[in-house]
Amino acid sequence: MSRRGNYHDNAVMESFFGHLKSEAFYSQKITKVSNTTVRKIVLEYIHYYNCVRIQEKLNHLSPKEFREQVV
């Protein structure tokens, strides 16, 4: 468990949540939505992040493309 106020303990998740908020919510200027809508947006973003989104650390490939290239 991370220590309170120390984001370095969980830097990977902090980074992911930062991307999630900026790319899925702030960019679309979403204000009032139901819990069901938020759940749908988050699940769609997780799929996008894990399969489609190009990542610099993967040599500018999506995770799916990177896995296919390795195999």
C-alpha cells in the first residue's frame, strides 16, 4: 500500500489515471454524467489504452502491434 501523499509509491497507476482523465474526460469537457456512463467511458478507455494507443516506450507502437511484432 502506498504512503499517503507519496505518488511515487504508485507512479504507474498515477500516470494511467492522469492519461485517463486528460484523454477521456477533460478533452471532451464532460461535466454531469451517470455512474453507468462513467463506467462505460472508463472501460472503453482501458481497451483503447491496452490495445490501440501508441506508446513511446513500445517504440511508437500500440501494445497489440508490439505483441504481434515480438511473437
